[in-house]
Amino acid sequence: MTAVMANGNWDPALSRLLVSLEEARQVLPSSEEEFGFLSDLLQSKELHALVKVHNKIISNGKDEKFHPTLSNSMQIALEVLDVIGPRVGLREECKEIFMLLQKPHIQGLLCAHDAVAQKDYFPRLPEIPLEVDEDEETIKIVQLVKSNEPLSGAQSVEPIVGATIKTDEETGKIVIARIMHGGAADRSGLIHVGDEVCEVNGINVEGKTPNDVLKILQNSEGTITFKLVPADGKVGIRESKVRVRAHFDYTSATDPYIPCKEAGLDFVKGDVLHIVSQDDAYWWQARKEGDRNMRAGLIPSRALQERRILHERTQQDKTGEEGSHSDVVWSLGLHLLPANFPVGLCSVSVLPGCQSPKSPRCASKPKTKKIMYDTAENDDFDREEIATYEEVAKLYPRPGLHRPVVLIGPPGVGRNELKRRLIATDQEKYKTPIPYTSRPVRHGEVNGKEYFFVTREKMEEEIEAGKFIEFGEYKGNLYGTSAESVKSLVNAGYVCILNPHYQALKMLRIPQLKPYIIYIKPPPFNVLKETRNAAYARSTFDENNSRGFTDEEFHEMLHSSERIEFLYGHLFDEVIENADLSAAFEQLVRAVNRVETEPLWVPASWVQ
């Protein structure tokens, strides 16, 4: 004892504890052996070192100059192992780091780092039920350290412990409504959905509103003590591994229905989200993929978002009642297939200013243009999908087995030129499938070079069997691209480059091909007109390509672009605006290189 007190560097708290132990020695029901054990423990160098480390962590936690850059290093290490695993046999550096990250002491260090970064070192009181009579309720006392995480009521929010509260409609009691994944309440494991809040920091909350409770919390500092009545049949929170790509923008601050605006997670179309909980039918919990913030946020569920979209479209239909029904449907892009509409293969005429023979915009004399698509799947009569979320997973590059690159866009936007330039960079690497036709061979043509020449009967038979990704008829002859020709190029190790009609996406976007879909988008009208005229671009609406584009054709290109994005935008992997051809081509080359070298998000069904 004397030696301990003489050590001026000894932690004061340990010294006081040892003095208290000595003073209570005579009244404690303990043996000399038990007292000796506690005394030796309190005087041990190991405990003293641990207390110093603990104090250092606490003091640094209050110093803004020292803070961790991330709090999930162990998770990142696992992701690195997943990425470099396939490359272990290719590079010695990959093998070395692969083995290093699996060593127990490295993983232990990372776990300790994360515990400190998440402030997971504060003492936690276990659930302590008070001794009560059979007619009394079981009570548990939980202590949490106040942090920058939301605990909200119905109307307002205060960042506290990572949970939401509400008033129970039947009992009028304050209860825990939701536990935010990754928050302090979740990490404690002691607070559950449905727990009744009796006291906060010794203040009884009976008869109070959620906002009253929030005011108590706002005035609290450091440790917050909750007295709770446990919920019946509590269920532990399990974090799911589902990742989805969002197909719409979301801003929680403008959402009037979200139960807690500050707990919301904002995102934009194309973001990949980690859905950690789908327990609530209307509000999922999610994090942005790659976000180092441990706490999840609220986002609308798929069912809720679909209902919103349908409601918005219904309101738009009502606001357009003064026009004809077909006008309203056309403006929304909702195209219905009449019961008596003849399906099958037929010749198609494209009119300047529209793509649909039913469009009210058609007024000019039709000009015949050769295009290929199946009128039975014509998007002018298809209802578009309600795109909200799509479950995705990482697809890693496959050596010798390249993903096809598909260029989609409105007629005249420049897809053919971009494809031609890309293939010209390496004709032994990039290939495009040879189309099929039923027309006779012309002088100088070679079967299998410009076209595969087959009989009309044979081609109709294979079209009926679904073997063509796109097809059409021009001047009495059939033309089309077979799915097998695409597969054969992929299996031969080539990068297959396609620029089909956008309806072909339904046939191409399948697990067997795993295409990378790039949408070539026209710039705004003024830029579109200026750049095409400056380049003396020839109109693709003119069969002989003998003149430039007219303003009407530019507007039609933009109108077609809007419709394609509306119907198929959720299927695009990348969008390239073709304002300047050279810049668009450079962006295309970078995109193709990424497909060959980087793991990318694809529909989850493609990697299962």
C-alpha cells in the first residue's frame, strides 16, 4: 500500500479505489485470499497501463485534432481480400498482402482500431431487473454516451443515441419506435423496438410527449441513463447484405411523410445503397455503399416508392383531362397495347417528328427508313416499368471473356461513328456481329462478310423461336441480328460492340451476355444544331445522306431521346452526351477500359 501511494504517477482513481478497499476490509464478507487478489489486481502494472491507455483515448476523443479517418477498417480489409483474391496467382504483391491481412494479430489490431474509432470502449451497464413482486413490471437500466446520432419524436429531432421514439396509440406511453443500424443504441444491444421509456436521467416521462423527452435529452451531457420496461418478444437486429441501385433521386428534407427528416438518407439516381434493414414495410434503413458512416439512414421502401410514382402519374392524368386520352398517355410515356393490335413482323414507316404512327405530332409526309425492331414489342404500345430499386452485386472482370458493349441512343445521335472509331482502334479486339438478311446476294458480296444470307422461311422460323435480338423488314426483305452471333464473338474472346435499336435491350440484358449499356445522349438543341452544322453532319433521316439535319429532325432527336430515357433509363450503366465527338469518344474509351479492368455493379441475378 505504501509503495503504491508513494508512486506519484499512479492513477488517482486506482489509488482512491485501493484506499476504499482498505477502509472497507473489516466489513466486507471476504477472505484474506479474496482481498489479496483484489489488492494485487489494483496495484498491478498491467491494470495501470490499461487505465492509462483508456484515459488517453478519452482525452484524445475530446481533441478535434486527433480523430480516426474511418471506423470500419476490418470491413475494408475483408473487401480488399475479396478484390485481390482472384489476383493472388498473378502478382507476388497481391499474394503478400492477401496473406498479411489474414494474420490474427493484424485482424486483432484492426478490430481494436474500430472499437476505438466507434467509441465502443465505454462501460455498459447490463440489463439489471429490479427485484419486484409478480404483479410489478421488470425494469432495465441502460446507460449510453451522448453522440451525434438522432433520437427523434414525431415532429422534431435531436442528435442523441441513434433511435426514434413515439407515443404508443393504445397506451399513450413513450416507446422506442426504431433502432438505427450502426448507432449507439444498436451497438449497445440493450435497447429494443417496443421498449417503454419510463425515465430519462432520473426524470419521469409519464404523460410527456416525444418532444418533451427530446428537450430533456438536449439538456443532457455525457452519459444518458434510460429506465425502460422491456418489450415482449424482443428480436435482435440482423443486418442484411442486400445492395441496390437507386433509379430515382431522394431528398429527405422535402419528404413530408418521413418519420424523422434528420434520420433520412439522401441519394441520387445511380447511387448504390446497402440496405441493412427491411423490417419496416414503408421505411428501409440503408447506407450509401462505401460510406464510412456507421449509422444507417431512412429511405422509402420499394412498395412505398412505387405507390408514390403511381399516385403522381394519376394526378398528372387528372390535370390533363381537357386533352384527349391519347394525348395524356403520350405525354406520360404510358403506352398501352390494344387487344386487337396485330402482333408480328411488318414493314415500318418512320415519320419526321415522331416514332409512333399514333402520335399526334405526325403531320408530314412519311419517309421510309430501314430500322430493325419487333413491332410486337414496340415501346409505343408498352407500359414502362416502375423503376425504384434494383438489387445489384459486384461482377469482376473475366479473363478472356469480355462483356459486350451496347450503345443505345436516338437515330442521328452519332452511335455509328463512335462504334466505327472504337473498332478502328483495334480491329483484332473489337468486333461487331454480322447481320442476317433474306434478300438475295448482290454482285461482289460474300456470304458472312457484309451479311449472312438465308432464306425468308429460315429467318422467319428463327425469329419465331426468339433467336434474334432485333429484326425488321425493309422493301420486302428481312434483316436482323441473331443472339447466337453475339454469343459467338464473346466466347471467341472478342469485345462485342453493338448499337441496336433500344428495344433490343429486352433481349440483350440477360445473365448469359451481361452487357455494359452506354446511352449516347444528344446535347441541348442549340448545341446540337451548332455542332452538327459545324461538322457538316449528314441527316440520317435522309436515305441518301445527301443533306444536313433540319430543325424539325433535331427536335425529333431530342424528343426520341427523352422517351428512351423515360422508358429505359434504369437499364443504362453509363450516359455519354455527344456534344463534341472527340470528347465523347474519349469518354467511351475510358468506359470500355473500366469494363475490362474494374469490378462493376450488375443485377444480382447475373452473379448468382
